Amino acid sequence: MPTPAGDPHRRLPPCPRTPNCVSSEAMHPYQRMEPIPFSGEPAFAIARLARIVEEMPGGRVKRRGELWLHAEFRTRWLRFVDDVDLVVDPDAGVVRFRSASRLGRRDFGVNRRRMEELRRRFEAGDEGSAAAGGPARDAP
């Protein structure tokens, strides 16, 4: 679900009624998670998110725009694919997201744990990092 780079307000696709999806826009409490706060330049935030996704097990950024990215996460053993969409909303100062399994009804909390880990890594940015609004430490 690529979001056009010029539209940070576009809504993410809704979660299905199955318990294998979490989203910052979900209405059901078992699927709802708070968006990830950020400050600073949106370009630094999306660059940091892309690095974090690539560092996480099975994560690959598939498409990326100025204010969004679409990633896939593959499980190690059965090679199931989960889709993750992240949209940086500079007006609200948050990163909205959706993480959903492509197949099956249950994910045993995998999508929620993934997004909690992504949030933890993003918020752990030190001074000068994208989370703090500055350039990343490893930027050229």
C-alpha cells in the first residue's frame, strides 16, 4: 500500500477483523496501537525508520517515498510475509503505521511485538539522530 509522497494524511488500509493486524488507526482495542511520536525533519525520520526496518530480522524496505515506506517482513522458518506501512505525518508529529499478516487468522502477537520493537528502536535515538530531529550518526 504505497502512500503518495505528497499526502501524509492519507489513511492506511483498515485492519481485517482477524487478530493478525495492528495499526495506529485501528478502531478495535486488540488491534490499536498509539502512533510513534517524532520531532524534527520528516526526511530524517523516514530515513531512520528505513534503517531500523533493514536492521530488524526478516525486514526489507520494498518501496519508499518522501513521507512513507512499505516494508515486508519474512518469518525465518515458514517464510510467511507480513506487510508494514509507515507514514510520517509532520503536522501531527507522529508516524502512523499498520503491520499485518498476509495469510492466516492469528499471528500470536508477532505484529504487535514487531511494532513495539520498531518504536523502541526509533525512540532510543540519541542526540543528533533522526528521532531527535537531526542527521543520523552514520549518515555520510
